[in-house]
Amino acid sequence: MSRVKKAIVALLILILMLMLGACASKGTNETINNDDVSETKELTLDEITESAKQEGRVVSIGMPDTWANWKDTWEDLNDIYGISHSDTDMSSAEEIAKMEAEKDKPTADIGDVGIAFAPVAVQKGVTEPFKTSYWDEIPDWAKDDEGHWMLGYTGTISFMANTKLVENPPESWNDLKEGGYSISIGDVGRAAQANNTIVACALALGGDESNIEPAIAFFEELAKEGRITTLDPSIANFESGEVEVGIMWDFNALNYRDKLGKDDYYVCIPSEGSVISGYATIINKYAPHPNAAKLTREYILSDQGQINLARGYARPIRPNIEMPEDVLQIMLPNKQYKNAKPISDFDAWNKTTETLAELWQSRVLIHMN
């Protein structure tokens, strides 16, 4: 082959390679753009609803029928949208671990975790952000900025007294200190309800999330007087008469009161102050029924969803919802919550809880028989 022919062939090969490269480049760009559109496209609520109906099922974890009256919400989703439901009850930590472990073969769509665990779920990368149409009504402290989690309801640490055993039930931390009755808190250092009792007392007595000394000193003195019991403030222990005064979430206390008899039990929020906490929905990033999970969160925040929770003694996160008379009858008056406030520094509180069990043992339990 002559040098001229070789040059022509080489030129043709070069032109062909450039053409193929341009086509490949164009194809790659189109694929990336399509992926970007699919990942960032936000469905309207109507589109989510229709997709949820097609999915036809939502699988929850940590949201059983008996907790906060979830039963009514699951029934509503089935009746209104034809979405069936199943749940496996578990702790907040277990919910997050399950989502992380099953990401290749997911089974769960949505979970309900304590607010302290919600940022952990985000850090683990197992959450799908979704802001409901009620987003602006949710307090800033009760939601993640990007919508990875948001509270559906709150609980506030309260006092519950067996009035058959306690003549003057406490209405303040000072009343609690001056009384002669025994006090049940639960497993401090392990149980969220018991831990929140400590921070509630600290906040009421001038401490904060990083300074719980006022609360530790308070309960240390009561322990020295023999007034702290290791019994759990459970409904069974109240019913048996083994617990005189218990400190617990208001939704647990009100539920126990109504089951055991309103005339024999008194529930209130301590007047000096308390802590408000709550539970947040997290949508599994790998959910097999993602739109059903989103519609579930939407319904939980709706007026009826909030009323359902209130019927389970949980306090709705959305303000100014008109509650039916039967719901108002089982709730505490709003004025009792005026000095209750949420934890404002979770990093500090999480650090405090790391040594809380040891501190409780060395300062309080050591004085108990």
C-alpha cells in the first residue's frame, strides 16, 4: 500500500473513532441526565396517593396497634386507600438496625423512633426525606430540615399518684420532695422514660442537658430517705398497690389512669417544668412500598391522624386541631404544659446519657436497700 493510501486509511480511521466517541459521549450524558431527573423528580401528593394505592401495602416496624392507637390509623388507610398493613414491634435501635441490615432485601417501609434516635437513622443513611403538606405547622425542633424525620406526637414527663395510698398527690417537684410516699422511676440509664425523668427534673430545677446535677442531688436525697423504689411504674405494679407515685410519660399515665379508674389515680405535669419529647416517623430509604410509606406519614399528620393519636393518649404535634369532646375528656389541660419544653441540645444530652447509669448507681442506688 502506498504512503498516500496509508495516510487516507489512517485519516478515515481517526474520523470514525471521533464519531464513535461523540456518540458515546452523547449517550452517557443522556443517561446521566435521565437518572438525575428520576432521582430528583418530586411527585405531587395526588401522584403519591395513586402510586400508594397501586402498591397496596405498607409494612411498619415499632408501630403496633396498641401503641398510641395506631390501630385506627391502619384501619383508615385500608378503608380510604385500600392499603393493607402489618407491623413487627421493636425498639428504636432495632428498627434502625433492621433497615440497615436489610437494605439489599428490604421488608420494612416505615418506623417510629424516639426523637433521640432519629438523627442516628439519618447518619446511618437509611432514611428517605419526605415533607408532608403539613410541614410548616410542625415546630422546628420536631423535624429534620430536609424531611428525613418528623414527630407525629409528643410525650411529656408527668406524675401519677395512687390516691388510695397518697392523700395529697404531688403537683410539683417540690411536692414530690416534701411528700412521705415512695416514688417509682424505672431503670435509669437504660429506659428512655426513666432517662427523660432525670432531664425533666434537671430542666425544672435550673439544670440542662449537660448539667443534670440538680436532678441527681434531688433523687439522691430521696434515696437517702428510703423513698426511691426499684420497681417499674407499670400498670401491674400500680394495680397491685406496690407503686404509690410513678414518674412517666403522660400518655402512659393517662392510659393507666383510665384503665384502673379515674377516681383512684391522679395525673399531672409538674408545675415548675418538665421535658417534652416524642416519636418521629422515619421512611426506609430502601422501602419496598415507598409511596405507601409517604402517604402514611401524610395521613399521620392529617387532622384525623392526629385525632387518632390523641385517642391513644399521645399529644398531637400539630397545634390548634379541633379535638372531639371525647378526646378532650381524656387529655390534660393545655395550661399544665406551659413550663414543659423540649431538649434543645441533643449532642449534650446523648453525651450525658453515656454515663447516666453509672452516675445513678453511685449516687442514688447505693443508698437503697
